[in-house]
Amino acid sequence: MVQSTQAAGFNPVTYLRRWVWKMAVATLILMAIGSATRVMNAGLACPDWPLCYGQLVPSQQMNLQVFLEWFHRLDASLIGLMAIGLVALAIRWRRSLAMWVPWAAGLVLFLVIFQGVLGGLTVTQLLRFDIVTAHLGTALLVFCTLLAMGMGLLPYQAKGTAGKLSWLSGAAAALVYGQSLLGGLVGSRWAAHQCFGLAELCNVVNAHLLGIVPASLSVIFLAVWVWRTPALDGVLRSQANAAFGLLLLQLVLGLATFRLHLQVQTLTVCHQAVGAALLGTLVCFTVLALRDCSLTEETLKASANS
């Protein structure tokens, strides 16, 4: 069966990789819409769940806030259906895929289902800040898992020059993820607006501001190390440059957002979207750097055995 599909010019790996990339883009859009929903105070524009005013399309109640919340749920539903399709395709073509692919697809489906449960609780629990933050954190995990799958399915020829860069980029990704959660907590508690005289909320804001330092330094250190590494794969080098550029843009957006106390909604949405893109770029770099090291080790073992 595998030979027949390949003979017909059909490559399951390529098809599945494109499916995963489309899901990743849809997830990034979903997070941006979710951010816009929050800053526009539209989180409860649809008072019920999973329908909106008991309808699939609340045409009579439709306004900007209702549209944002309704479209956010529509995009989430699309990702849910695509996650089911991803698992089905991975199981169907498992003989043509690496063993880890069906398991990774199952993890994506689990995270998407959990994300849907958190989305429902966000509405039924009236935007409780811890649930809203967990909702964002799970969305970022879905996004990162999809990107990791995409990079794992990407054709790649190892050069063996990445060295310990995967550890550095992994640490940077973890720091940026934690910083994203702190930013989500600041937004969900409206801490930037209300920290005056309230120690708890000011601590949340200060933790986010202090978290900028280690997260930024780790990305800068990664970029410098990449620039000083000769013969590094061009894809890894471009990803490191992209991460550095996104960091600079994120710092500018963060400063503007903080100075304006989250009053410019477009800036706030862009700040979160760029942060997610930075995290995703670091995850892609980490997976590709790990492949560079592992494939090189396999080549060395094969040559030694021969």
C-alpha cells in the first residue's frame, strides 16, 4: 500500500506536514482573536456555551463584541475538527510515518479537547483569571506541539554543527513561555490598570517586568552564539535571526503597551501575537537543532559499524 501511494506521487509525510502547518497558523490566529476578545471586553458577549444566544449564528444579536467571541469559537471548532482529522490520518498512514507521529497527533487532540473545556469554563465561570490564564497557556502548548510536529516532519540534512544550541534555545523557549503566562495573568487580572495601592496586583506586574530580563538575555545569547558558530545550517541561522528580530519588536510593543496602560487595543493584541510567534520560532529552532545532533550521531554510528 505504501509503495502504491508513493508510485502515484502521493507522499503522506508531505500531506500531513502541510495539515499541521495549517493547524498551527489557525491556532496563532485563534490566540490573536482571543486576545482581541479580552481587550474588547467581549469574553462574555455570548452568555452561553457552546452556542451563542442558543444559536449557531446569532444574527439578531450580532455586533463587534459578539462577532469576536463567536468567531473565536468558530476558529476553535475548526481546529478541533482538524485535530480529529490529524489523528485519523496519522493512524491511517502510520506505516509510512515515524513511530512518534501518531502519538504526537494524539497529544495535539488531547490538548485541543482540554483547551475546549477551559474555553467553556472561561464563560461559565465568568472570566475567572486563573482559568483565562490556563486557557492561554494551553493554546500556546497546542501551538508549540504543532510546530514541533511540523519541524519533525520537515526534510532535513544534518550538518552536525548545532552542538549545544538546542539546550540554549530550549531554555529560551521555556523562559518566553513563562513570560507569556505572566503577561496573560497581567491581562486577565487587569493588573496594569489596578495595581496602584494593591500589592498583589503590583507583584503580578512587577514579576512580568522582571521576567523580561532573563527571557531577553537568553534569546540574545542564542543569537550571538549562532552568529559565532561557523558552518551552521542556513535554516537554523535564519530562525535565530527571526527570533532576535521578533524579540526587538516585542520589547518595543511591550514598552508602548505598558506606557499606554493597555489602552491601545491593537498594540496589546500585537504584543501577544508577536510573543507567541517568538515562542514558536524558538521551538522550531530547538527541534531542528535536536535533529541536527541526533542525525549526526546516527550517521557516526552507522559509519563506525560499517
